[in-house]
Amino acid sequence: MLRRLSVTMTATATLCLLCSSPTLAASKKPTQPDKFPPNPLELTTPDPLLPRSPKDKQPLTPQERQNLEPALDQLNQQAAATLQAGDRITAFDIWNRELRLRRYLGPLAEVQALSRVGEIAWRENERQEVQYITQRLQVIQKQAQSQKTTADLQLLQALGQAYQGVRSPKEALQVYDQVLVGVRQQKDTTAEVNILKIIGELHLNWFDYASAAATYEQLLTFASSRGDRANETAYLQQLAYIYKQANQPEKSVKIRNKLAEVYQQENNQIQLVALKQAIGSDYEALARENPSLLQEAFKNYEEAYTTAWQSEQFVRAGEILQKLIALYRSQGQVEEALQASQILLQAQERSANFYGLMNAYDQIGQLHLQRKDYPQARTAFQKGLEIAQQLNYDEVYFTQQIQKTSGRSSQ
């Protein structure tokens, strides 16, 4: 009896499976669950804070707006408090309700609220919420595409700021490009400069160095034409950084030479030293393709360490001399490298850099070995050993170098 019942139940289950299969029961397709939930900002359910049904397209009266605004501010405060209490889901449910209702106060008020909540959503890593807000911003942007009045420019700027908040640089740049066209049509140069700054920072933040450079070149032209020295210097500094990051030494040299003129006029020796060192490095890189530029590298390194010495920047002078010595050695200019090494010794002594002083003696010893001047090499290594013993560092190395020179004579 039990066996018969088991067979009957198995057969019934098999029949149910067959009937539910798409092959044998094509008319009964299973319902697919929604892959993407609806955007809560697009819901049109009635809300008790609204004076009328959402289906009523009539704009709110001034009194109705005045009544609604404080209620929405209260929702914002409630959501913030809920988030602080640790209930993220409820907090963003409240914010979404506020955002749906902000729409009735006009596009500018809605975008400003979307910007505020979008920044919070990004910070809290609420990716779905960021997506909802971005989608809503895109809808508002499309509605504003054909508008060209001053008020609409304000809306577009708010959209750009909101896109920045949800980290959508492509959309933000599209909006700011529209704003740029608008302010240029109005011949508002102050607004144009401000928008260019925002565009430049956006490109830079997202590592688009080519576009950032083009934007800051425009800003530099503006500043130069108006005699705005402070901003001209700032834009030159920014361009020098951009071209360095973009690994474009030729353009970097051009900008840095302009910047060097500014520092010289201002007698800004600290900045000038660092800049001359950087220019030397740029010319050194360019000389790999064009050896005739090598003299420019030597010239700028020499000017850099001379200025550093005069302004008592002995640590920086030591760094530059190291670069200069390495460049001399790469060109087989041993005598020049030795002369620079003697100056390096003085720089390390004045900056009390004992490790640097020890390494400088080692470098001098190696240069004398290259010249096969063994007595001079041994003297340098012995001085290096004295410092190594004081530092309790690399004593074995210097002892070995001294042993290599023992019994040899200059040829």
C-alpha cells in the first residue's frame, strides 16, 4: 500500500514538472522577476504633504510652496538623523521621498537637493541610490538642453555640481561645456574664467592631462592679457605639473622657463632652485633624442646649485650636484665630475649630512680609480672609512676598497 502511494506521488510530481516545462507548456511561461527595481524618484503615488494629486499638473501656488518647503527641510533633517542612528535603508527612503517632492518646487530646487543627497550617497557607498539620482539628473538635463537664458545657466551649473557629487565627470563636463558657451555669448569673462577653472580641475582629477593642459593654456592666456600676475603664476605652475605628469618634457621646459622668469623677477630663490633643477631634468630627457640640448641640462643644473648655495640651501645643493655629477660621468667627463664632487663635499659638510659626506668620498674614490690615480683614490676611501666608523655603517666596504688600491701606483 505504501509502495503504491509512493509511486502515485512520484508520477504526479513528474506530471507537474512536465506540464510546467516551456517545451510542453509553452503557454505558461514563468513570470520573470524585475531585474532592476523601479527608480523610487519616479514614483507618482499620492503624498500627504502634497496639496493635490500628483496627476494634477498645475504648479503649486506661492502659499503652497511656502507650506511645502519647511516640511521638506524637516524630512531632510529626519533622514540625516536616521542615517546617524545607523538605519541607512530608512534614511534613504526618507530622502527619496523628499527628492520626489522637491520636484514640485522647480528644477533648480530639485537639482540642488539631488546634489546634496547624491554626495551623501556616494560617501556612504550607496551605489544604487547614486544610480537613481544620476538617472534623474539626466532627465532634468535633457529638459534643459534647449534653454539659453541666464536662469537656465544657473540650473546647468547646479547640474554640473550635482554630477560632480555623484562622480559622473563625463556628464558634468557636457553640462559645463554648455555653460561655457552661454557665458561666452553673454561676454561674461569673469564667469568664463570660473567655468574654465572647474573644467580644468575636472580633467585633472580624472587624469585627462591633454584636456587639462588645453584648458589651463586658455586660462594662462586670459591672465597674461589682463596682467594678472598672481593667477598667471598659478596657471604656469599647474601647467608645469600637468606636462610633467603627461611626460611631455618639451612642453614642460617651455612652461618652466616662463615660470623661471617670474621667480627671478620676484627674487623667489627657493622656488627658482627647484624649478631650475626640474628644467635640467627635462633637458636631460630631451637630450636622449637631441644631444645638442645636453648643454642646456648642464647649464640649468649649474644655475640651480649655484643659486641654492648662495641662498644657503645646502641640502638642495647636494641633491643637484649629485645629478650634475651623474650627468658628467655619463658623458665621460671625469675631471668635471671630480670638480663637482669637491663642491659636493662642502655642501654635505655644511648641511651636516654625514651619510652624504661618506658617499661623496666613495664617489671621489671611484672617479680616481677610473683615472687610475690610486693614491688619491685610497685617500678618498680612507676618509670615507673614518666617517663609516663613526656611523658604524659600511666599514667592510671601505676597507675592501682601500685594499684594492694598496700596492698600486699611478700610471
